[in-house]
Amino acid sequence: MATDVKMPQLSDTMSSGKILTWKKKEGDQISRGDILAEVETDKANLEIESFFNGTLLKIMVPASSTAKVGEVIAVIGAAGESVAAGSTSAVTATAPTTPAPAAAPKAAPVSPQLAAAPTAPSVASSEERIKASPLAKRVAEQLQVNLSSIQGSGPHGRIVRRDVEAAAGGGSTAPAYQPATTPAPLPPLSAVGQGQAAGSYTPLSKMRETIARRMQESVTTAPHFYVTTSVDMGEAMRLREVLKERAEYKGISMNHLVIKAVAYGLKHEPRVNAAMKNEQLYQPGQINIGIITAIPDGLLIPVLKEVDTLSLKDVVFEARAAIDRARAGRPSSTDLSGGTFSISNMGMFDVESFTAIINPGQGGILAVSAVKEQPVVKNGQIVIGSVMKATVSVDHRIIDGVMASTFLKHFKDALEMPALLMA
């Protein structure tokens, strides 16, 4: 019997996806785990895997078209099987709403879906698709730059915005670009002041639009409450120095210890690992920690699943792999969903202290600052210690100060007595 393949929700914020390329064609044999298509979401380009065996009977949503989450995009069944008989729902649900192919991109002037690179004879085939960030594609279309002629400077040769701007400017990177056609209106001279030069406007990338919407949603719906602690990182730093010499801990950083300590804190104070959903308290069954990761066009939050059940060695491996995929613009289909708590670490930027905005759908986030040498009192003596400040932001509708403080106490214990991280 034919089976509908629906557009999956590949991230917590995804409501629709644009099919960039189909990796299989109608009539191909499909095995469970085969890559069916590549989809552009609000955060990254992700691949859709098949969960079924059979023949690809029908592609319902062609490449360059957009489908909502849950919409039927293809049908898989037995060879020769009638799609209408085996998947009537797919045909009736999709036929009237199938998006028009991207042959006429001007039909929606400022669509939130990022357009692909301009059509040109030298554009790479679907098998050799050009690696470019969504923002780079949009800038390339507006500046009429052929992406196939650009050497990317991003991770793994990925083309980013600055590469497109440099190509359009003859080699020099401009601080901002002007659209090739229909430029955004500038404010009147009176608005910027006598003699003051008017600034330029740059459209938000799809990712930045999502970030802006989500952050505004968070600060306007969740009353944030903040609790800060100082952690003596001396023992944790010594543990890292020992472990980094071992092959199985290759690449271990202080952030990996922080991730494991957060899982320890959430396990001992699970009330912080919660969220407000549908006007009710939601308590997840897992501890899934999102790691806020900066990329050239914005932020991604790869999620480590069930961190409390992972060894420190596994945390190092899984976190490095997920972050590398995110920075390369190739997160897996499960990397960006399911988070129950997040970490924002700005210690590498020498930040002494900050607060973070809660990721919508979660109840808390930890802001981690740099480790600083400063005088501390130990056994009645003033000595030089290595101190890190950490601030937890919680949704005060469901998490109060006692819960937040208890979480921080266990988090601090795990880093000051790092043997707890090895359990």
C-alpha cells in the first residue's frame, strides 16, 4: 500500500521548507535511510531521509517549491501501484496547494523563503550543488552575481555573504550591499540630521528574521528571572589538562565540562528542565541541551540528546560533531530539534558577565562567561583563583528563585568537584 512522505519538522521553529533538490526521481527504488531530498529551512539546509522501503511513485512537490510541515511531498509504494488508489489523501491534500515552481521568483517580491542563486548555464547540477549560505544566495541574486564563479571562504569552502560582496565589488569586501534593483527607500534628510549622511538598508536574512521573531516572542511572553553564581574553575581546568592528552578526549574544552555540569545540575533539579506549553507546565522526559553556536549568518542551536546518560568522553565527541556540522551548514535532520535547556557560552570572547534570552519552548538558559584570574579566599588565605561567572535565566511563571539557585548549586558542585563529571 502506498505511503505518504510528509514534510518533517526539522527544527523547533520550522513551519515550512523549500525543497532545493530531489536526490531520487520517480521510479527509483528506495530503501529505509536513503536521502530523498534536500530542504531549505529557516535555519539551515537539511536532508530528508526515507523511513520506508519501496518505489518512489510520485513527487508531489517539485524542486524549488515550498511545502508546509505535514504536507505530503511524495508517495512511496510498490512498483506499478496506483498513487490515486494508494494515497488519495496525498493527491487531494496537495493538488490545490502545490506551490508554483520557482520559474517566476518575482511573484512574491519579499518572500521570507530565501531564493536560490540566479539561473545560469554554469550553475552546478543537483548532484554538485554549490555550497552557499541562505543569505549569500539572496545577496547573490540581488547583486546578480554567479555563485559558481566564487571561491567560498566559509567552513569547508562554503560561500558566505562577504564572498558575494567581494565578487560584486571587484575584490573588496563592502560593509553593506545595495540591491541591484528597487533599492529600499532612505529616510528623508530631516530624519538623519543636517549634513549627516544617510545610512543604507539591508534586508534581514531568513535566519535573522527567525531570530528576531523568536527573541521578541520570548521577552514578551516569558517573565525572565536571573540568578548568578561564581565558580572556582581550578579543579576543572586541571582535569581538562590531564584529559586533553588522551586520544579519546581529543579536542576537549571547558565548554564540554560545562555541558556535562549543566546536565548534572538539571538531573538534580529537574524542575528547571521544564517549560510552559499550552498554558500548562510541561516536564520533558529527557535532558536535551542546546548549544548556541555562532555561524556567519546568525545562530544555530545543535542539541545533544539525553546528556545525563552520556559519559564525558561521549559529550566531547557528540558536541564537537554537532557543532562542526552546524558551522559547516550541514546539520543532521535531528540536530536542531528537541532541546529542553540551552547554554550560551561567551567565555572565548573574554566576556566577564552577561544574561541570555530563553529559547522559546524552554524554561531556562545558562549564560557562561570567561574564566578570570582574581583574588579568592581559601582556608582564610587570599590566593589567586580561576573564577567563572554563570547566570541562569529562567521563566518565572514556572521556575522560581529557589529552583534556579538549587540548579546553580549542583552545577557549581560538579565543576568544583569534577570527579562528579566522570561518574
